[in-house]
Amino acid sequence: MSGKAASTTSTGRLARLLALVPYVVSRDSVALDQAAAAFGVTEKQLIDDLNLLWCVELRAPDPYCPIDLSYEGGEIIVTEAESIARPLRLKVDEAAALLVALRMLAGVPDLQDRDALSRVIAKLEGAAGAAAEASSKVTVEVDEARGDTLGRLREAIGRRRRVHLTYYVPARDENTERDVDPMRLLVVEGNTYLEGWCRRAEAVRLFRLDRVTDLRVLDVGAQVPDEAEPIDVDAGLFRPSPGDVRVTLELSPQGRWVADYYPCESVEELGEGRLRVVLGTPDTRWVRGLALRLGDQGRVVEPAALAGQIRGDAERALAQYATV
């Protein structure tokens, strides 16, 4: 984690606070800038966290004993926090998921510090017990093309170079061309994203790597504006709007990919491999295109007016075939 990324949600902040104390205690003292970089927050946000910790009162060893901490001179020191100074423990499913993710990362071509990653995996396997056995049964395959894209993006970030992307936008069913100044790579909900300043949108954008159909590292320096703020992804990527149209689709087993490819507000199992999904969109035109591509793999059931428009689209398409 690095840069200005910060969790602004209460749950995200709580997780950071619980990890911050053992992180500092295990090192005796930590520089403010080092801790901020480790937790992906600004120094100001880290100081806000430390000020909040000052308000925490522990029940041991004495009632109402406040945590003793200081950050004078840019060095963080925490004492009298034994009850929350122990590192957090992973549950079996959490440890298994972490091992699967680490093994996937280890399979990426041209990975830096592969030896260090291998040592981390070995130590985690030794401590994980049942979780290591469960995770070893999961087959991890790495897409070579995606690994090459990831390698070139790491190169661009390391050299501070702008990149040119050909990027597929499913909402419009089209490829777009854009220049992007890379900021960071991150994994959200199992997918890898490039976060960067998009010169086309003049804003910070996230680009899912499996939708990057072509990438070139340009011989131009990346110039991320000072006002560019990383996107808070702790609450997920889907940001519903009150003005969005809620579309309900029923999908056959062959159409389940829609739930993986598009952000859904809800996903409900209907039995026999079928799904009912609800998604929100400010523009239903792309949904009409999606419904036509699905064919018998799925159908729009609500809103009724949209379902009627799609039936009309299908009838007109069939009529065109009839005249050929």
C-alpha cells in the first residue's frame, strides 16, 4: 500500500487502528512517514488516527487506563496498550484466501522480490494448518497476456511514464483509446486494477486489467496533478445513485457470467444454476444491447417498459434477417 489511498469508512478505519498498534509496538518506534506509507494514508490522516487512539481507554491493567502514545519529532511510540498490541489472527477461510492470492501473485511473470514472496508463503503455510491444506486444492492459472500487461504497468509506474490504453467499456460495448498517467496497482474484489489520471476524462479512473486489450508505455513522463486523490475502494467499487434505473435480469446457468462482469446491487440464486440479479444504471441503452447478446441465456424482467423495448429490438433484428 502506498500513496494517498485511505479508508474513510468507519469499518476500514477501525481495521487500520487495530493493526496500527501492533505494527508500532513490534518495532518500538516508527517514523510517521514510514507508517503512513505502510498503511496507505497521508501523514495528516495518520495523525488523526493517533489522536483517536489517545481517546481509547483500556480496562487493563487498571480501569480507565488510556493508551500512552506520542509522535513528537516524527517518531511514533506506543506503550500501555498490551490488550490490543497482539497482531490480529486470521480465520481459516481468511488464511486460505490469502494463500490463494499469494500463490496467484507468485505466478505473475517478471515478478520482483519473488524469493521474498516465496518465504512469506512458506511461513504462512507453516502457521495456517488446515487453511494451507484447503488452499492447496485450489488451482491457480495466470493469464500470460495479463501478466505481460501487469509487468509493463509496473515498469511504467517505476519509471514514471505515461501509458496508452485500448480499453473495453462494457457499458457502451466499445473499445476506447486513452492516455493515462499511472498512480498505483491494486486488487479489489478479486480483480486487478490500474488507478491513474485519465487524460481523456481529466479525472482519476480505475481500469480493470482484463479489459485492457492493448497497452503501450510512452516515452512521456507521467504528470499526475497535485489535486488527484486516490479512490477509496474499501466500500467496493459500485456506487449506486438515487437516479439510477434498477434493472432485474433472470439468467440461465450459461448467463451467470453477467454477475461476475457487471456490478450488481443484489444476486439471488433461483435454483438449477439460475440467477436473478439487480443492477443500477443511469442509461439503459447498454442493457438493451446486453440483453440481445444474451439471447436465451437471460432476460430482463423489470422494469416492464425496458423489457418491452428489448422485445421490440429483437423483433426488428429478426425482421432484418427475414429480408436477407
